[in-house]
Amino acid sequence: MKRCAVLLAALVSTECGYHTAGRANLLPSDLQTIAVPAFVNQTQTYKIEQMLTAAVLQEFSTRTNYHMISVPDSADATLRGTVLSTFTTPLTYDSKTGRAASVLVIVGMSVSLTDRQGRVLYQNPSYTFREQYQVSQELSSFFEENSPAFQRLSREFARTLVSNILEAF
């Protein structure tokens, strides 16, 4: 009986090295504070950098125990992002009016996470995210849908970025 208990304890305590997706953290163990200054916007899209920065801060706050700040001076690492491009293009057209019925939004980003010494912990110079939205054909109920589309895109970008950083993808 004692031998079975020891064998069972040995089997339970043995780890295979696998982990559940989204649960690994390959950043340095001494990292406690991450600064995320407002991303830089090199496009003409109004406030897109604010939406992306806010989404990244929210994602880090909900998924990790890191202390998030906006000023790099006292941080262990700094995450910097630049919105390189935004592009919208019609996907489908209404056959009766010839107006766009759905639109595709594409955002290009560059992101890097560096520690205090300037060592790159994570970098991706060419993130590209897409989001589609429907354009209302009724003038009485028409409203600009691209802002909610940019918000959805920002949340998806933040989820992907935080996962990539934590798992060193």
C-alpha cells in the first residue's frame, strides 16, 4: 500500500513541460513594472493610437500581475508602439445604390518591449490587423461604424500582443 502511494505521488508530481496556451510567461522573473507610453500615430486616423494604447493597458491589467504605468522612468521595461498605417477599403457594394455595403479596415503597427538596459525583450515591426464592418444603407439610421470597428480591432490587437509577449512568440 505504501509503495502504491509513493508511486502515485511520483506520477502526480512529474511534469511533462507542456502548458496551457496563454498561461506561460517567458519574460524575466524580476520584471514587475511595465511602462506603456501613448503609442505614436503616424497616420491621419484620429485617436487610433489612444484606442490601441488603452486596449493594451486593459489587456495587461486583466491578464497579468504587472504594475502598468505610462512613464518609462521608473519601469523595469517599456512597451512602445507606432501606428504605421491605416487603410479602409470597400468590400461589397449595394447593387441598387452602388454605395459600399461593407468596409475593411486594416491597421499596421510596430511594437517593441525593452528592459531598462535597452535589451529587446520582444519586437514585432509588422503587425497587421483587419476588421470588417457593415455600412447602414438607411440614411435615417446611418452612423459612422468605423469607430466601433477600430475598437474591436484594438481589443484583438491587444489580446494577440499580450499573448505574443508572454509566450515569446
